[in-house]
Amino acid sequence: MKKGLKLEKNWFYSFCIALSVVGIAYILITGVSEMQGNQEYPYAMKGMLILIFFLAWVGVHFLALLSARLGIKEKLSKKSKLIFGLETVYVLLILIFAFIMRVAVIIELPMKPASDYKTYYEIAVMMKKGILQEKGEGYCNYIAMFPHIAGYCYILKNIFVLFGTSVWNGQMANVFFSLGTVFFVYRIARKLGGKIAGIVALTGSAFWPSQILYINMLAAEYSFSFFLFLSVLLFLHLVMDYDSTTKNGISGILLHILLGCLIAITAAIRPMALILLIAILLFLIPQKMSLPGIPINSISIWVRFLAKGWLRGLLILASYMVVSGIITTDIELLINKSVPSFSQSFGYNLLVGLNNDASGGWNEEDSKFLYDNLERTGSPIEAQTACRDEAFQRLVSNPNMLFNLFIKKYELLWGNDNYGSDWNLAFLKEQNELTQTRADFLYKVKSENQIVYLVFILFSFLTLIYLLKKQANGVYVLILIYLGTAAMHLMVESQNRYHFHAIPVLIILGSVGVAFIFDNAIIFVESSDVERQRKEKQMIRQEAVLKKFEMEEHKAIEERYKNMTNSFDMKSAITNGNVTVTVSEIYAKSNNEENSNDIVYVAPAMPAPATPEPAPAATGNKAIEPPDVEQNVGIIDQEEQKSNNLDKVADKKESENKMADESLLSLILELEEIAETGKIVKKPKDKIQHKNSDGGLEEILDKIREIEKRQDNMLEGFTIIKHDIEHVKRIAADLDQREKEDNV
């Protein structure tokens, strides 16, 4: 709810919802089991009904998901004026079509008042003429025993006064009350479930087959439903729209009084309105409204009054009692007799309801018992009291039969919705108005009506399941009406048509369930989009992490490769200045003349250290003898020959290193492929270099052993090259020293 009375879940709320789930589920089971096909295919209709359930379920969910995916609700919310206009036009069109269909039934299925409907008509005519006490003594006794009869008769009497005495005018009054009920059902569903629920409820109630077919009966159900759902709409307005910030507290008080008066008027038509009064009190008493956080004296006294649910309930009950008392007095003046109290007036109905042989329905035995006691005592009150006492005797004499009787009566009341067709078939046949065409039409509509009834029962069941999980909802008051109707008719007289006023309750419940499906579809689509975006972001992060991991893995492979090879690039070291090779000018000149186009690479080969020549001793002023040039040239020639040999060794080692690099690189690629795929790729036999390999793994192990062997060889060669380089450095240093001495 908005900011009005906040309905909180409690144990009683949960109990009522759970009990309703069981009751509605039983109606579904009973309804499906009672579906009858033709004699040739008796079970085909049941299978068809289950298929319709499935299609209705899937269809509503598909439309809900499609609407949510297209964002229709969000788009329409931006065009509120246009949507309001379209909704208004749709409501008017539906009401016009509903009016046409109801008038067509009155014309095509002409019905004269009979049974209880004839009683209503004749009493209304006598009331109009003012001769009820004079010529209607029997009717006065009847009203004294069942005071609610006077309520609908009073409505008919005023219609006859305004428009003339005729069955047609009474039937047109039914059309007016029926269309008013359709509109109230639309407004209630819209208030509880939004536009979608309102549209579904409007359409369902406007074209409900049994309530259209029953329109030609002068029955009290239409006026009773009109005032009942007007009262429900007013109640929801009071608890949902009157909050702590309202500035019209006094109007709220007056509307609560009006609500009590409306319920009293409704109860004057049919006493079942007491169910609504009890439901409202159960709804209000535990609730309270939060007041704004300001000094209490700054809040209107009327708002403070409305903040307490029990005070609201007390106000409604008080106004009901006052108006009900006035109506009772008026009825007593009308018939000039005293009427039984509330507890006494249910005696006959309780007696009939506990008749196991008649399945809790009207029967000749109990009717005779009532009128015998009326004749014996001369008092309607005494007659009702006698019926009540007899009912208690039945109750205590055979308590074991109660459960079986209750289940039987529940099935009779809720198992189908065929009263519209059944009553027309019965009375038209009695009045010789039942043609074959009319009979075929009524039987066809009877089957279709049962399908519509059970489909709405299905969605009502879904609504109750949602209510078990969701927050408390104002639809709770309608659930209490359903439970009250079911509970009361377990005890008192029961007929299939007595659930007439509960059909709009089921329509509203089913419509709210459809709205819940659409709302859940929006939540599902939004959460799916959020989840999809989250997964996309997660995939991007995973790809980034994987890419980073691959880069680090490649770097690690390169490092492992360098560590495994232990190679030393002398040329790069010399180029980068990490290693410096120095030779004498004569050696460099001779080397350039003979090998001007060669690039010298020093290969590691550690020769035995050369014995340095002793430096000439300095002897006083004795002149230093020039060095032996021929000897120097010989030394240089020997060094050049060694250098050439080292170049060859270096070239060979470089070739071997290159081959090892290629082999290692190929192995690394194979290892990476095995790590990624988890499979060992088998190479063709002509590419396998090891004859004794037993599969891909053995081949890889052989290669690793070969590489390890090559690494050992390269390490040994590197050591030799390192010693050779050091030897060359020493020779170059000796040559530089000798050159300096020669210059000196």
C-alpha cells in the first residue's frame, strides 16, 4: 500500500492465504474431474482443458516477457495522457458491448418470473400498490422469517414506481447493476494490481458467460454484488489513499460512516454482506498508520483517529449497527410483524445446510418442518427458533457425517459455474420456451463457461502462491470474502448460484495474478540484463588477465630458454661494449690486409698459458738493444693462425647453437600446445627423428634429453671459448708492451 494503513503479515494473514491455496487447488481438481465430453470421447474434454491451461500459462508468460523485453511499460509511461485516453475509450467500448450482450440475452431468452424470482416480483408489486399487509399475509410471514427478502423487493418497487411495473424494467435494472459491478471490479483490480489487472478484470467480468445468462432472472444477486463491490472499492480507497499527510481527515471520517451504511444496505439485500463486515474488521483491527515525526498536537485529531485501525473498524461497525437497526424497524413496519434477530434468522438455513440426505440443499422435508412450526406457533421467530434447535440436534447426533457433508457441499458450491445455463434450461423448459436452438446454445455456452471459470481459478491459485512470497497486499480483504463465503455455506443452505458474488472476487484475484506475471517478467528481464552485463565485464577482465598471463608466460619461456642454453653472444657483447679486444697496431694492420672482409669471432679454447719473456734488466747507462723484428713477425704469424682456428671453432659452435635454438623453439611450441589443448599431437612418422619412441610423450622426453646433452656440449664449448678469449687478451697485452718498448 502507499502511505495509508500499512498491512503487515502476521500468522493469521499467512494462515488465510495458505487455506485459500488449498481451497482453490481443490476447485481446480474438482473442476477438471467433472468436465464431461461426449459419449464417444468422454475424456477428450479433460485433456483439452489441461491443454488450455498450458496454453494460457505459456501465452501470458510469453506476452509478459515480450512486453518486458520491448520496454512497453516504460515507453507507455512517458505518454500518460494518451494511455489514459485509450484506456477510457477501451472501458467505454467494453461496457457498451457488455450492455448489448446482456440485452440480447433478455430478448432471445424470454423469462417469466418463477420460484423465488416470482416471489420478489409479486411482493414488489404489492409494495408499490401499498396492499402488502392487506392481501399478502403469506408474504408478510415469509418476510418475517427471511427479512432480507424485503431489501431487493424494495429496490424493485422503486424501479416500478419510476419506470412502470414490468418484468422488462426489472431485468433492465439487473443490466444496470451488472454493468456497475463490472466497472467496480475494474477499478478494484486496477487499484490492487495496476492497469493490466484492471483491463483483464474488466474484460473478464464484462463477458463472463454465467453472469450474462442469469441476467433475465429477477434475482437479488445483481443488486447485492453492486453494493458489495462498491463497498469494497470505498474501503480500499480509505485504507490506501488516506495517509498521515492528508488534510481531509474529516472527510475520511465521513466516508468510514458511509461505508458502514453501505454494508448495512447490502446486508438488507442478502445477509452474506456480513462476511464483508467481518473481513473489514479483521483487516483493520491489527493495523495502524504511521504518523509524521512532528509534535502530536500539530497533527489533526481526525488524522490521529484514522491512524488507529481499531478505531476505524469501530466507526464502521457503529454506523452499520445504526442503519441496520433502522432498516429492521422499517421492515417490521412494512409487514406489521416482529422479525427474528440475526442469530434466530439463520435457523432454517442451518437446518437445511445440515441435511445430509439433501446434500445441504433445499428439500421438502425441512420446508414442511418450517411451515408446520409457523402454523403451530403463529410466530415466524418461534418457527426459526425451532429450526435452529433441530439443526443442533442433527449436528450432535451424527458428527461423523459432517466432514463428508462439508466436502460434498464445497464441491456443489464451487465445482462448476453452470447456474446461468442450468436455470435457463430448467425454467425455459417449464415455460415451454426451450427450443432446440436455445438448448444447443445453452449447452455450448455451459461448456465454454466452465473453461473460462477454471482458467481464472488457475490464475487465482497463482496469485495466492505469489502472495505467500510477496509483501502483504490489499487483495487480502477479497480472500477473506472468499473464505467467509466458503465457510458459511459449509453450515447453511448451499446452491451453486450462491457463489455468484464470489465470481468477481475470483476474477480480481486472477487479474492481479496476471499483473504479477508481467511485473515479474520486467524484474526478470532487468536482472537478466544486469547479469549479462556482469558476465561480459567478467569475460573482459578474464581476457585481460589471460592476455597478461600469456605475455608473462612468453617472457618466462624466453627466460627459461636463455637459462637452458647458457649461450654467450660474443659479437653482441663486443658491439655493446661489454667485451673489449685489444691488439697491437702491427697485428691489427697485418690482420686487416690479409682478412679485410672477415669478421673475427673468438671461440672458447683455453690453451696452456704462455711463458712470458723476461724483461731486460736495466744496467746503468747501457743502451737498450732493439728488438728482434723477425722474432716478432714469427710470433704474430703464430697468433694469426690461432685466431683463424678460433674463428672456425666459433663458426661451428654458432651453427650448432642455431640448430639447438630452432629445436628448442619447436619443442617449446609443442609444449605450449599440449598445455592449452591437453592433448599430445602425434607427428607423421617421417618427421619423427627417434626410432625407439613409443608415442608423443616418449618423443618429447627424447628431445629433452637431446637438448640437455646439447646444453652440456654448449656449456663445455663456452668454457673453452672463455679461456681462449683470456689467452688472446694476454697475447694482445704482451704485444702492446713490446711495441711500447720498441718505441722507447
